[in-house]
Amino acid sequence: MVAVSEAPARARGRSGGTRPQAPSASAALAVQTLQLLGRWQRVSSGHIALATGCACGYGAGVDLREIDDLILDFLHNRFINVPAVTAFVQQHAFAAQGRTERQGSLALLLRALAGHPAALPAHHVHQLLLALEGSITSIEEQH
């Protein structure tokens, strides 16, 4: 009969074979981007009331899907001195739709960024996500 000895738990943990690997920075940015995309899709399906409105539900409002261009213009102006970010926004928010006029989609931009988070240096992705976080949070507070 052969005795089988089991390695102590401490030894197994140090080998790295049983411990899950930490997600890469790129994967973490992709997850953060997808979370923002989900928030944007949820909030952009509604509208913002411009006046108090009445109980009957009628009142002036803005369709949040029309705010895409405003946010994309904000990003363009915010990152005007960062050519890589400006080019990424132009390529993925506007050209991805096959349009020549300046009508973009924040959802397309976020999907492209989530699918290719390494397309920009990590610090640029982080800055871009912070700018979008502020914009989306502001809209959520008004919604």
C-alpha cells in the first residue's frame, strides 16, 4: 500500500495554481466602461423635465438621446490637446455610424472602448471614463 501525502494548504496557496489571477488593468477598464454604458443606456431611454410639469404628465422635456452630441462635444473640447483621445472619439462615435455630419453616439463610443480598452493608453482611458462619469452622474441626478 502506498501512502499519499497531501501538501499543506500554505504550500498549495504559494504555488499559484489554485489562486485566481487578478484581472489585468485593461480588463478592469473594460468592466468600468461597460458599467458606464449600462448607466447611460438606462438613463438615455428617458427624458429630463425642463419645468415642473403637472400631474397629468405633460411638460417640457429633453429626449436624452439628443444629449449624445452635447457630451461628445464636451469630450472633444475636454481632450482637444490629447490627439489620441480626440481621434478615438471621432473614429468610434461618429465614423462608426458611417455618417459625415456631426451626430454621434455615446453608446457606440463606450462599446468600442469596452471592446478595445488597450486602444488608448490606460491613463487616457481613465481620464475619459472620469469625464463621462461626471456627465452621466449629472444627468442621472436630473432624471
